[in-house]
Amino acid sequence: MKKLMDTKTILSEALHLRPAERLHLIELLTHSLSKPDEKIEQIWAVESEKRFKALEEGKVKTIPLKEIIQRYK
């Protein structure tokens, strides 16, 4: 059975890595926190297709960027 290390031990070990290895570790840890929820990704894919189709079919009105900027000045 593997012994779990506490945060201080992990940090101490990580600080012995070369800078490039520490950066890679940071990237891996960051990626582990931002894994997309596949169910939500699928829901958004379907929704975006619906919105694009509605736009193509003229079912929704677009607003020019200049007009939006004017509204919120």
C-alpha cells in the first residue's frame, strides 16, 4: 500500500525538481482541476448547434457590436 504524502512533503520534494519539471508539474495539476464535465460539454454542444441553426434560419435577431457598446456606456 502506498503511503500518502502531506502537502508540505510534496512541496518539499517538488522544490528539488528542475524549473522545467516544476512547470510541467504545475501544468499537470492545473489540468487536473479543470477537466470538463462530459455531460455538460454534450449539453452545450447541442445548445450551440440549436442557436447556430436558429441564427442561420433567421429565427433570432442579431445586434451589432456598436449598438451593444452604446447601450452599456
